[in-house]
Amino acid sequence: MGSKGIEIVGMDVKEVIDLLNKAYADEWLAYYQYWLGAKVVKGPMKDAVITELTEHANDELRHADMVANRIIQLGGVPILQPKQWYDFTNCGYDAPENPFVEEILKQNIKGEQCAIDVYKSLIETTHMKDPVTYNLALQILEDEVEHEEDLQGLLEDLEILIKK
């Protein structure tokens, strides 16, 4: 950890670490939800949905890495036990128990909307106080907004296909 890098944080560093660990838990659960959804999804447009879910899973894993690195930069420790992700998560986890494409898409849209709220809040909390975390949250937020748009587009296409 760099002392000057921590010194520039104009707020309680422990609070930032706690917020980041919650986001870290969300990212891992989102990764697994996407990854598993891509394995079990069934129905029309399955191949397009698998491609999108797999891409999003990779993005969520990259986000978890980014968040973990920031936690470590701040002198913290990322959550070490996966079972603790449930204690920290903002967005939870929706098991893909109904593998129909429409349900999988709706579950993941819900997750992205939650992630958008989480990163918007993190941006508001760190604005003008922690520029590095602010920038990290902004980068991830851009991805989450794009994910929501991608998933909603697929859902709209599916609805058109089903109505025909």
C-alpha cells in the first residue's frame, strides 16, 4: 500500500474499503450468476443469450479484480471467504432455477439495475474525496449500464420473436 495514495483519500478509508468489499461480493455473485446462466439457459435465441452472458461474466470477473486491487491499495483485505459474499452483498444472487431465456434475462437485468445503483452511490460518496475510487466506480458503472442495455435489447428481441 502506498501511504501517499491513502493520504489523498479525503474520507474514512475504512468506510471506502467496506463499500468496496460489498461491491466485491456483488461482482463475484454476478459473475457466477452469469456464468451458470450461460450453462443452463434454454429456449429461443439461446446462442445469442449464451454469448452475451459469457461476455458479461468475464466483465464481472474483471470488475472483481479491479475492486480487489483497490481494496488492497487502501490497505484493506478483500473478502477471503466466498460464504461471506452473502453477508456483504448489495444485490444478492438469483439462482437460474428457471432456465428459460426470458427468466434468465430478467434476473440479470435486475442484477444490473442493482449494480448501477451501487456504483452510482459509490460515485456520489467518493466524489471530490477519493478520486481513484471515484474513477474506478465510474469505469465499472459504464460497463453495468451497457450490460443492462444489452440484456434489455435481447429481451425486447425475444418478446418480438415470441409474439410472432
